[in-house]
Amino acid sequence: CKAVVLISGGGSNLQAFIDQIEAGQLPLDIALVISNKPEAFGLERATRAGIDTLVVNHKAYPSRDDFDRALQRAIDAATPDLVILAGFMRILTADFVNHFRHRLINIHPSLLPKYPGTNTHQRALDAGDTWHGASIHFVVPEVDAGPIILQGRLKIRSDDNADQLQQRIHKIEHQLYPLAARWFAEQRLSQHNGKVLLDGET
Ligand code: GRF
């Protein structure tokens, strides 16, 4: 299964993919890592692992449509089966999302449908939630709203702050995201009535 990974920052989720691929646990070939930010540390992680990188800087384009079209062209040139958003911090146009529909996945640091958007850890704390977590989902044009593949949760401690929660969520993400990608690569995921099925189970 050939993948393109899109990042904007540190790339710790990208690293989790790389580690599992190198350990022979994930049948994924990352053909290309694209960042919209030239300074993203994840680019260095990719280079160290021998993966091609590309910067498509959103600031170089007059509009979101122009940026997304350039991004789409760059991804298409790598002919991926799967496009993985791993900390990619740009909202994507409906045209882009529809072009990659059913092969575009994202990870979001909340128990969706709770807390789409940003600042999820603080919002979970402010709401006095007992549980918090991360969700992996197929991407649809509505932000953070697509069919959920996998969720992991943790219990919020009374003394947790947003930074601590983020660190603990990251650990969950690094386990979940490669697993979801593996299911995709093994063609074990399908969709029915807006829900994701594993091995066709309902
Ligand atoms: C993750 O928390 C992910 O849920 C969110 O952005 C963060 C990316 O972290 N979408 P990293 O760049 O993979 O370290």
C-alpha cells in the first residue's frame, strides 16, 4: 500500500509509522511526505528515514483553492493508495477531499464527535469530562466529521492540565494510527451507512 503523509509540524505520528514500517510491522510504503511549513521537524524525520519530502507552502498561493490544487497535483504525482493527514493543520476544500474520498484519513485529538477543531484538551478539561481520547476517521468535507475507524480513550485525572493530556494522548495516537493504516493496507476496512466496518462486521 503506497501512502503520502501530510504534516505541518513535529511529525511524531509520522515517526510512529516509520518505526513500525522499519520493524516490519506495517505493510506501508511512504512514497512522499509533504509539509505546508518549510520548518516542520517532521521533514527531517522523513529525510533521516530516506523518504522523499516536498514543501507546498500555503503562503505561496493566493487562495485556498490554488493551494489545494497544487497540493492535489503533488500528491497525485506520487500515485498513492492512501493519503494520511498526520498533524496537517490546514482546512481542506471540498474539491480536494472529494478527490481523495475513501482514501484520505485523519487523526484528531478528541473523542469525536466531541470537540472538532482546535484546543481540544483544554475544552475537555473545561467541560469536566471524565474521558478524553483520540479518533482516526475518513475525511469528509465537514471538518473532523467523517466516519470513525478507531478511537482510543484515557481517563482524565483531577490534576491533569492540557499539556499533560496532550502528551498522554500522543502516546495513544502513536499506537492507534499505524494500526488503522494497517487495516486500510490489508483492505479490511469498508463503509456502510456512514459507518466504518472492520472485516465487514456490522
Ligand atoms: C496530533 O495530536 C494530532 O491529533 C493532531 O496534530 C497532532 C500532530 O502531532 N491532528 P505530530 O506532528 O504527529 O507530533
